[in-house]
Amino acid sequence: QVRLVESGGGLVQPGESLRLSCAASGSTNSIYTMNWYRQAPGKQRELVASITSGGSTNYADSVKGRFTISRDNAKNTLYLQMNSLKPEDTAVYYCNVLSIYGSSWGQGTQVTVSS
């Protein structure tokens, strides 16, 4: 099994930046794809960005050019660098990994973008 703990959320103003982190523990050598999802109030959870074990990345159109996903396999940590934040980026952000044991989720971290 894989356990995930997110950190780095907070309250920022539009145009500012945040970096989210997701520390993985447990059977981390079984992980192949790592993802960031988000869920805004009253909306469905959506995939924000993903990164494979080989380093290939994919982004939602709404965050392309502003967000960067990366992973440090030595530290078993996933990151999401978020720049030029907008009020519509406000949501709870969740770390998700796919491994041989299935899908694992973190508890989420709140990101609020407001002036």
C-alpha cells in the first residue's frame, strides 16, 4: 500500500504562486503514475496534472503554461508548482498515485486564491 500526505496549500492573492508537495510512503517502488486532482465547491473532482514514472507529463487545458508537475523519486515526493494563480484555481488539491496495489489518495490540501 502507498500512503500520501499533501502540504503547501494556503491563501494567496491572484497572480501569486504556491508549491504543493505530496510525500509518499509505504510501497513506493510500486508507483508508476502520480497525479494532482482538485475539487472546487459544488464541482466534480478534476485531473489537473499527471506524471509517469518515465517523466512524461500531461496537464488540464486550464492550467497549461501556469502549473508544473514534477517528482523526486529519490525522495518519493510529488510537486505541483502553481504560478499566476487565479480565483478559479481555488479548490482542495489531492495527490493520487497509481501503483500495482491500485489507486491511493491523500487527504487533500486547501488552496484559496482571493484578493
